[in-house]
Amino acid sequence: MTATDASDATATSAEIAREERRSGWRTIRRAAPYLWPEAHPWVKTRVIAALAVLVLAKLIAVGTPMLYKAAVDTLGGDTAPLLLGAVGLTVAYGMARLMTNGFQQLRDALFAAVAQRALRQLALETFTHIHQLSLRYHITRKTGGLSRIIERGVKGVEFLLRFLVFSIGPLTLELLLIAVVLFFLFDVWYLAVVTGTIAVYVWFTFKVTEWRVKLRREMNNQDTDANQKAIDSLLNFETVKYFGAERREAARYDSAMAGYEKAALKTSYSLAFLNFGQAFLITAGLVAVMVMAALGVERGDLTVGDFVMVNAYMIQITMPLNFLGTVYREIRQSLVDMGQMFTLLEQPAEVSDKPGAPALKVSGGAVTLEDVHFGYDAARPILKGVSVTAGAGQNIAIVGPSGSGKSTIGRLLFRFYDVTSGTLKIDGQDVRDVTQESLHDAIGVVPQDTVLFNDTIYYNIEYGREGATREEVIDAARAAQIHDFIESLPDGYDTTVGERGLKLSGGEKQRVGIARTLLKNPPILLLDEATSALDSETEQEIQGALARAAEGRTVLMIAHRLSTVADADLIVVLQDGEIVERGTHDDLLARDGRYASLWRRQQAEREDAA
């Protein structure tokens, strides 16, 4: 490495360190309101009470060695017998230690509700915000990595609140009180040695811990990567089996775990170095102070009780200092983990309601696209000036080859994305001007692949409308032609469908999805290639259920199989994001254009398959 390269690397490290400090302070500022909320006075009361108990505990802790000294001097005859006597002083010493521990437990009990409230509120805020982020964000993010960010971030909040307030703060207070005692009861040299020992100890601890934080971050990255690979593989269990890729997946996971193992070993070795270095520095300081006290006793300047008291204070200092490296490292890591979570919280929602946006008012359910342009990437437009109107109660089909932009129209209607230009209206109201909640309430979607929750069939159907009665759920299942099948199962509606509904066939899942949408009872129905993944026989059965679902509603059918849309009031043919034809099935066949060509091809394919 050249000198220039080394200089650049140093500069980069310095910039990273500065950025981490800024991020740390930002994280602390973001976390503070959860500790001191304006709207919840009881939280402030508990925090103040916990801090008051903390100070009281530290005052008793600093005074405890003085009782120990008095008991030793009384037993040694170095002082006149005190009123309490040696036994009484010993009992008082024990009571003081017990009170110190008792107040610490009371402090934790008072603060527990504050910490748990902050934890719950932040977790809920993060969970809610994730659901508000755009579909584009969720497509690009990995669910396993996202869940780890949330998990570590929420845990980091609890750790930071507890140890920042009850470890670093109390340790500082205790060291200051002991420093005052050493200065006034002994001399400035005791204070100088103790202060020097603590300063070197803290410097060493922070320096080594800074190095260890980088190792820990690498270990976390490897852990996230391994976790993501495991989740990804398990979610695609069937695909792994189809291609006999068990060994490949195991090797892929083991490779990620090997990286984690390497990083974890570096972390363990560095911890051993940190612990030994801390022990060496603390022992050196302890021995130096004890030698000074021993010389003082030999000269007659100090009593044996003073010697014991100095030893007690040094031990009292070393106990919390031993945890300083761990606490500092965990606080740093908590700040990093929380920083990632707060960055997630600051991720803006690509689609959001306008201030004061009214609810959508559906009178008939007419859907209008006027010169709609859109592209997921600015350099690659998908829709290029699409205009189409679905009148109230009409059945409109949108067909075309793969990649023509059919499903994109459905996503724009549901407002997963906003149009680049043009307008998309429902009963004359631009979907961008109304609340997303009211828009989503007005549209029912039956996708190509219905994904179910790992719960009961009843729960999955009832998900269509919260609070629906059991009779309404059963009526929806009957309308979707799945009630009889459900009743034939040993557990009926209480049958668990498995993760993503894998215990049900494709047709059964689609019927559950249709029942769920029927229960929602929306005025507008979007069928996004709802039968394209099914066989012909199952498709025909599902078509009956879809026909019932479409009664009295405005229906947009996005389809690849033209046989499913032959009865539509209007068929729109898309090609490369543009409408190339529109009309009824018979009209389009008579024109002998793009639609007729697609129809003949699909009919030939069906005949060949037959």
C-alpha cells in the first residue's frame, strides 16, 4: 500500500468514525422522547423516582465501607469503642449492603414499565411504518434482513435506555463520590493514582472496544446474510426439492455461516485481549493504592480500618469498571442497530395521502384511465398513454402478451404506485386525491397466486372484513363454491392452511381468496390473472365463483387466457404499453388483428394439449 493509499484509508476511517458519532447522537435524540414523553406524565414520574432511588443507593454504597472501617478499628482497638460496638457496626454494614441492593431492585422495578412501554411503542411504530412503505421498497428489500434490523433495533432501545441511564450514569456518580472521599479522608496522591488508573483503563477500554465494534458489525452482517439465506431457502422449500438442491442450499448456508464463524472468532479473541488488559490495569492500580495505604499504616498515619476501607473502595470501583467495556460495546452496537432502525423509520413512503385528503365516495364504481404514463424505472416506460373507461357495473378485460403492462394497471388502480403522468379516476375522483384506506376499501383483488396466512381457513376468509359473523363467512365460502370442501375436512373451518397456504391446492387457495374478497364486498373487483395458474378443469370451476363475485360490480379482468374474457363488455388489447385494439370479443375477431391472432394461437395450443 502506498502512502497515499494509507492516507486515504485513514481519512476514510476518520470520516466513518465521525459519521458514526453523528449517527449515534441522532439516535439518542430520536430515542429520548420515548424516555421523556410529553403526553404521558406517569412516565416522567417513574423516571424521576427511579433516578432518585438510584442516587440514594449510590450514597449508601459509598458510605458502606466507612462502617466496615469503623468495625475493623473497633475490633483492633485503634479507636475508642463506638456506641454500636463491633457487632452492631457489622450488622449495620450488612444492612447497608442489603439496602443498596434493595434500592437497585426498586430502581429496576420502577423503570421496567418505562422501558417496556418505549419498546412496545417503537416496535409498533416501526411495524406500522413498514406497512406504509411502497411496494417498490418491499420488492427490493429482503424480508429476513428486514426482520433482523427490527429485532436488533428494538432490543437496542431497551439496552440503551437501561444501561445508559443505570450503568454509565451511576458509575460516573459513584466514581465522583469515591474521589471526594479519597481526597478528604486521605490525600491527593490517592486520588491521583485512582484517577490515573481509571483514565488509562477507560482509554484502553474505549480504544479496544472501537476496534471490536467493527468486528462485531462484520459478525452482524454475516449473521444477517446467513439468516436471509436460511429464510429464503425455507420459503422456497418446494423449489429446492424440485431441483434436488438440498446439498447446494446446505453448502450456500454453510458458506454464509463460515463467514459468521470467522467473524465470531475474531470477536472472541479480541474479547480475551480486552479482559486481560482491563484486569492488568485494575490490578496495577489496586496494588499501588494498597501499597500506599500499607505504608501509611506502618508509619502510623493510617489505621488498619483505613487500609480495609481503601481496599473496599477500590473493589467497589473495579466491579462496575469490569463491565465498562461490555457496556460501552453494547451501547455502541445498540446505537448502530437503532440507527439502522431509525433510518428505516425515516425511509419516506413513496405513496402517501395528501394533507386533508377526503375519503373516496363510490356512487357507481366507474374506473377511468386518461393518458396514463408510468414506468418502474424512468429509463424504461411501461405504460405509454393508456386511456380506457370501465363504466359502472361493466366488465372490462385487459389482455395482451407478457410484459405489455396489464398487471401494472392493477397496481396503479390500487395505488401501489402513482402514475408518472395522466390520471386514474374512480367515479370522477383522482385516486391521488383521496385517502388510501378508502381506496383500498373500495377495491377487491383476486390475484394470480392467492397467498394465505399460516392460520385457519376461517381466519383467512374472515380477513376480508374484520368482525364479520360466522354466518357471513360461511355464506362467502358458499358463494365461492368452497364450503362443501371445507366441511369435508376433519377440522372444518378450523383447519390450518400452513405457511403461505401450502396445505391447499391452487384451486382451493383461489376459492378461499375469492371468498375473502366476496366477504369484503367491494364495489370494484380486480381479477389479476386469477385463473392463469390453474388447470382448465379447475379454471372452469373457479370461473363460476368469479362470475358470482362479479355480479353488480365494476370488474377489471387482467388476463392472459383469452377464453376467460370472451363475455366481457369491452376487451382492451395492450402491446408494449399501448392500446392497439379495443372492442367486444366478436368485434375483435372480425377485425382479424392482434386479438384474433392471439386467440387463434391459444386455441391451437389448447387443441394440441387436448
